[in-house]
Amino acid sequence: VITGEGRGRSIGIPTANLDIWPEKMLPAFGVYACRATVGSQTFKAATNLGVRPTFKGNTTPSVEAHLLDFSGDLYGQVIQLEFITRLRGEQKFPNIQALIEQIQRDIADTFNIVRL
């Protein structure tokens, strides 16, 4: 887990920003329902992979996972993501409120889809 720009936390949906290894293949840009393993614990995670087009100037892909029912500090820890299903493609939203509303739907879908 690396330091991000803090946008998730600023909108009330904190994410763990994951370092992307250059020699790894990535799934298509979009939002995924995942299982996230941190140490010996497993969580449901709504994960965005892409360039975050709602925010100007982003061209470098990132992986950001919101772990459901998690509280604490993940900086410097290793998270293993298991991609379960693609919820939707990456999209640009007209404003932050529209983005927040969609992320809340993504979180609800993740909660219902992922089994621990």
C-alpha cells in the first residue's frame, strides 16, 4: 500500500492505493468486486483500476481498493486482491457527487456479490 492523493478519504470513502509492478498484467480498466487479503484477514473490496478520468491530469493507471468493514492503517502493508467480477467500466462523472453516488452503488454491489 502506497500513499495516494487522499481523494477517497476526503469524500468519506478511503482507499488503499496499491503499487503496480511493471512486469504484471492488469485487467481492463473499471470497477471490480474483489476479495482483499491483509495478513490473515480477508475483506470484501470495491476496487477501481484505471486513470480516474473524473479528475483532470491523471494519466498513470492506479489500483485503489476500498475495503468494506475495515478500519485502521494499511500504509506499507501488502494486500492481495482476488478479482471476482467486473462491475462496470471506468467512466468520467460530471461532478464529485455523481461519483460518490456511483461508488456507493459499487460498494453495495460488492457487498452482495463477494463471499468470504
